[in-house]
Amino acid sequence: MAAIVQGVVALSKGAPVELVDIVVPDPGPGEAVVKVQACGVCHTDLHYREGGINDEFPFLLGHEAAGVVETVGPGVTEIQPGDFVVLNWRAVCGQCRACAKGKPQYCFATHNATQPMTLTDGTPLSPALGIGAFIEKTLVAAGQCTKVDPHAPASAAGLLGCGVMAGFGAAVNTGGISRGESIAVIGCGGVGNAAIAGATLVGASTIIAVDVDDRKLEWARRFGATHTVNSREEDAVEAIRGLTGGFGADVVVDAVGRPETYEQAFYARDLAGTVVLVGVPTPDLQITLPLLEVFGRGGALKSSWYGDCLPSRDFPMLVDLAAQGRFPLAEFVTETIGLGDVEAAFTKMHHGDVLRSVVEL
């Protein structure tokens, strides 16, 4: 029988979010209902509210979530009621050309729940990134549920569902940063600091944090940055070169996603170095680079989808490393809030006051 629960919805572009009643259907084939315990407030949710992703309003926001499987639909065998899971927004199909090549992290046919969740008047909701987790319980595809150690705190584990995994993976999976190498990270919010924490974990020797906010640079030092650069006060490219023997960093991660930060990343890498774009640009942004420079500098210009992660491999690993004290997952949680506090959390995020506000239910 369908359940009626409360959730946070963006009804129209730019309007404050509202806490409303939502109908969650029983799971159908290949689906599961998850009782949400915690969900991080991510900048992508604000993009949805502002119409920066698409205009398929109303949106059920929230996607960085952890919780307990309540019920499963027919044919679901990989999870069962009672499992503690982190939700992921790239449930791999196992059949597309990427999966067939043994690269499921690039799956081109990821899937979501088939049935819609709706307002009480029957209006279908668009769940953020196919999840929609600012809600007491949510309907997802079973493949979006990744089992992790049930002893992990939900408030921290849920952040692997987007921001922390995106940043960690941008440095480690996409950028391939390794011991003894240098990395610069431009933009030191949740994603950028996760990249810094990942580089620290694998033994990068020089870790340069770049931001315009000294508070964020102080956070970056806590996560392992060996040097910080306030790019309002000095030229970021020259500073990065100066800290790397005049050459530039082996890997530069752009966690902002704007033309000016991407250009900084491009020129701040060493010859044959790697640029990784993980900050999500808005559709209107363009960049122009001299083609001779693209050729002459060699190396790689990459974008990082979800940190090029494989949830079934990476989520349990990072939860275990956090439990061992080797990865500072819990330190990304700045505050815990209620469902009714999401709009205020957006304001704090916009002002750079938090790494992550986390809704606890």
C-alpha cells in the first residue's frame, strides 16, 4: 500500500523549497523503498531549485543519502529489508557497451525507479539525480542501494552518495594521483576538500589548495593540504608553479566548474599533467583555449563523472577506511538539521559557511 510521507520539494524555479506530503508507491519489479536516515544538502540540489539542471518541476530534492531498506519489489535479490545502504545515482546496467568492456564506472544506461513519487493530487515529482531523498522514505531502483557497514553513522556515510565520492574519485580515480606526486585543487568546498583528503590518503607529497575564502583554505589544511593559495590575493597559476619547482602540478582538479578556474587548471599543470573537471558548469558557460597549447602541453584533459566511481567497490572501502581512522569522512559534516531547515541550509552554503549541512530524520 502506498505511503504518504513528508518531503522537501521545489515547486517552481527559484522559489523557496516547501515541506509537503508526498505519495510513495510500493516497490515494483527491481525497486526498493528506503527509510532515509540522513541526507546531505548538496550544491546540485540548489542547481535544481534554480532551474540550472532542467525545468522538469516540481523536483523532490536530496540525493546524498543513507538509510535502511524497508521493502523490496519482485525480482530483487541483491538487497533485503533491514540492509543499511548508501544511495547512489549511477546504478549500472551491466549490459551497455561500457559495462561490456569491463568499465561499469562509465555505464551509459544507468537506471532509476520506474514508478513516480507524486504530490497528493497526483502530480509526478522529478527526483533529484533519480533519488529524491529529502523525504522520510524514498523509492529507488534496487541497484541504487549500496550496502555498507551498518555501524557507520548515516550522517557521514550518506555523503559518499555524491560530494565526497565525487571529490575523492576526481583525484584518485580520474586524476590517478599517487604517492610522491603533486596535486592542486581549485575550489575547497565539500568536493574539493574530498579531493584533498583522497590525495592525502594515497600519499601525494605536495597538495595545494586554492580558493578565494580563507575559511575554506583553513578547512583544506585540516584535510591534508600542504600549501594554500588565496587566488584573490595572488595569481593561482604562478603560485602553483612556484610550489612545484616552476613546473606545475602533476594533477590539477577544478572543483568549481567555471571558465576562469578551468583556465587556471589548464595552465597550472606540468607538461604531460592531467586536468580534472569535477565542478559542474552551467549550460551557458564556454571556454576558449589556444589549440597549440592543448597540443604542446600534452597530458590529459578529463571530466570526472561521480568521481568515476563504482559504488559497490568504493562506498564500502571508504566507509571501512573511515572506521579505521584513515579517511576523515565524519569531518565533512558541519551541522545536522531537520527537513524543515533545507532552505536555510542553502543560504549557508551560498555564503560558504558550511562544508555540509546534513538532514537527519
